[in-house]
Amino acid sequence: MPLGINLLKGFAVLVFLVMVVLMLQNVDLLQPRQPKSKDHPAINSTKPPTDPPVTRDFCTFEPRSPAEAQEERLLLDSIAWPETPILPAPISLEQTSDPANSTFTILSRGEWHVGDQLRVLIRINDFQGHVKKSGGDVLVARLHSKTLTAGVAGQVEDHLNGSYSAVFPLLWEGDAHVEVMLIHPSEAVTVLHRLTREQPDRILFTSLFHTPHLDQSTYCNVCLRQTSQPQCDFTDLRTGEPWFCYKPQNLDCDTRMKHAKGKFTQKLEAEEDKLFQKHVNMKVYIKASGPDGVTVLPSKKGQTRVTKDTGRYNPSGYYYQGVWRALGGSRVQQFNTSSAISQCLKGKMVHLYGDSTIRQWFEFLDVSLPDAQHFDLKGSKQAGPHMKLDHKNRFMITYRCHGPPLRFHDIPVSQLRYIANELDGLKGGSDTVVVIGIWSHFSTFPIEVYLRRLQSIRRAVVHLLNRGPGTLVIIRTSNLKALTLYETLTNSDWFTIQRDKVLRAIFKGVNVKLVDAWEMVLAHHLPHSLHPQPPIIKNMIDVLLSYVCPKK
């Protein structure tokens, strides 16, 4: 066949293929794009969706490994909260949980002895006096004695039908009285859950970008909404912890100088603030139906001593005569003088990492050790770094805040250090004590953000323990706090409960010690506070030092 004819046929085939491709492209362009979601990979619809974009994916990050992804799924299942009611519009309190109409009852059994467990039934009613039919309320309970300055946290169980149980170990002879507190009604949990999903950026942070001729500030966050404004990616190269800032218009990303807390945006729906009223339905005690206490007799002969290993509910410890007594691990000693503290810390390097609740410990030790020198490292009072040094007894105490998110003000970027990176810089060994407390600044974000941070810290702790056997690592748990509307929307005890569970689960099986701040605040007679009052801090420091210097 002549070459010219072959070329003509080839050209004709090429033209035909091009026409087919163009037709297919036009067909595709004429069809609506199918929106995709996790639940529906393709939604069959002939018109574009009119709903706003789904926001649940706004603040999510892929797990860093299959093992961590599986751990994340298991942990999320373990902290899943009972289903809470859909809120009516407009909101009315009538069918919501009312602590004034609710009661608790001690389940009678005749006599109570040290070593027994006391059980209480709690019934939640609404403002109309009707029994609630579902669970999900946030409740805490404690058993206490004013005369003995004794107290212990109770364990609350949700029966998902408007009734709850609280269980307490009986640990001392004499009077013991029950307190049950409604932290939030289940309807408030509905709001808090939505806020976390839809508004994880309700607290905004700022960064100052600086050159000799110009200063500009922009908003920053773990999760930063996409806009037309370019972003600077400050994700930590070693840990992979994400952090983003909007790029200033006239400066480069590498001119970032300072970090600070920015504004808070409150975006409640109409009337939702009714669900967060102090003295009405937030942090309110529930009254007893009948006696609110019992008299505890001495233990029966041969009765099992209450410890952490008896198989029943057993807290980490309790107060007696104002002093914390542990139910497992090291016996808690009293370090009542500066010389006692100094002797315990002799030859030690103590590194405190975390938020302001850990800085409280440094401040307590700073005041308690007047003979040691406080070095001015030119850090801010809030963020540090701080250092205390005793040449005579050869010990050092340091404090440094954790990396962002951090609600402190005017921190030089050079001082923003992630705990995992700091731990990687320690040699470790029997002369090294590491204390970690990180929780409060993560409460506005999805729990996965906090979980991811703890996983990176745990990896660093394991590496530290491997290269420095004998290193003592102590974890401070979270604690309850006083709640205003602002505190609730940013730092509610409901957020804290979930993070506390995750913290304990992440470090389970790792050779670390816990200071159970949650129970130590709940069991004490002093009011709940983000920064516990001095008597509670004194007991926490005694637990810390008892780990450092266990009684032989």
C-alpha cells in the first residue's frame, strides 16, 4: 500500500480518537460532580449539594503508622461517651437534667466495716420532675469526713436510663458522707461535642513576624482554615507535630519571632448558654434521699485489706487527716522541711515539662528551697525556662513549657520546645528525674490531636528509658477545675475526663509513675481549681518526692 494512503488512514484514526476523547470530556463536564464522604463514597443526585461543607474533617491528621492507627481506634472506642439528646429549637430547660430535682440514695446493708464498698444509686430528673430516660450526664462523687479530714474519689457508672451508681471503698473508721455533683447535663455534652467537631479553632493563636523595618501579626493554629491567604507550615520536622500560621502579606515565614494566645470566638446557638449556668445545672451538688452518710466500723477479722489489686474498684489513694495515702506503689512520706527536700534531691537532675499545672510544682519547690539559687534564664514567668540550682547538695530543677498549642503570651519562637525533642536530648540514668504534665491546652481540639502528641512523647520516653536505665519518669494527670461559661467552652471537665483516660491508657505498660491529680483534687474538700490550692500541691509534691526517694 502506498505510503501516502497509510499516512492518511493514520491521520483519520488519530482525528477519530481525539473526537472520542473530547466527547467523553464533554459528557463528564455535563454531569454533576458527585460529593464524597466517609459514609457515602458517591451520592446519587442530579443537583449540586446545597448543604455547607462537612466540618468533621476540618481538624484531622492521618496516624503516623498502622500500629498507631489501630491504637487510635481502640482508644476512641474506649472513651466513647453515651449518646446524648438532640437539642430542641428553641431550647428549653424543662426536659433537661436538673440537679435540684435529682437525688442519690445509699443502698442499705445494715453495717459497714473498713474494707467494705459503699454503693449509691443516683436518679436524674428533669426540671419538670420527670425521670430522665437516657444517660450521658457528667457526674463525679466523693466520700468524705470533715472531722477526720478524710476523702476518697468514687467511681460513677452510667446505666443509660437516667440512673447511675457510685461506688466507694470504705477506708477509715468513723463517719463517712457522700457527695454527688452534676458537672454537666447530658444536653450540655451535646453542645460541647458539636463545638469540638465544628469549631476546634475557637481559640486562635497569633505569631509576630518581625524585621528591622516591619512588624506584622497573623493567626496560627494546629488546624487553620483554608482561605485565599497563603499559609506558613511550621510542622516540627522531628516529631511531625503540626502548626500553621497565615503568611504575613509583606514578610517571609522565616521572620516569625513570637507566639501568643489570640482571641476566643464564642459561637453558641441561641439559648444554649442556658445549659451552662452556675448554681443551676453546672457543678451543682445533688441532695440525698434519706441519710447522706454512714458510720464505718473496724474491719472484720480476716477481711481483705483494700489495695489496688483486690479486683474491685480501688482508687489510687485517699486523704486521712489531710495527708494523701497511696493504695499501691511507694508509701507516701512527708517532706515538711527544706532540708528533707534537699536530702531527697541530692545529686539529682529534675526536669519538669508541661503546662502551668507543672509550673506550679516548680514554684512550690522554688519557695520550699530558699538556700538553692534561682537562676534568671530571661524566660517569661509563664513559659520559662526556669532553673533552680543547689551547689552544696548537687541538684538541679528545671521547668520548661510544652510546645504549641499553648495559651501563654509573648513567647519567643526559639523557646517553643516539644517535650519529645527535649527528652531526646537527655542522657538519662539513675540521677535523672523527668516530670511531664500536658493536658489543659488541648481541650478545644479533637481528642486525636492530644492522642498524637502523647504518642510522640511516649516514643521519646521509651527511648530515654532504653538508653538511660534507672531514669525516673513521672506523669501528672489532669484535674477538675472551677467552671465559668468561658472555662466550660474551652476547658470543661468533660473534655478533661476524656483526655485523662487517654493519658492513662497511652502510658499503661510503660515504666512510668503517676501522680493522680484527678483523684487528689476530687477527693479533697477544697474547691476544684485548674491550679489546685497549696495543701493539695503539698501532697502532690510529697508523692513526687516519695517516688524519687522511696522508703526502704
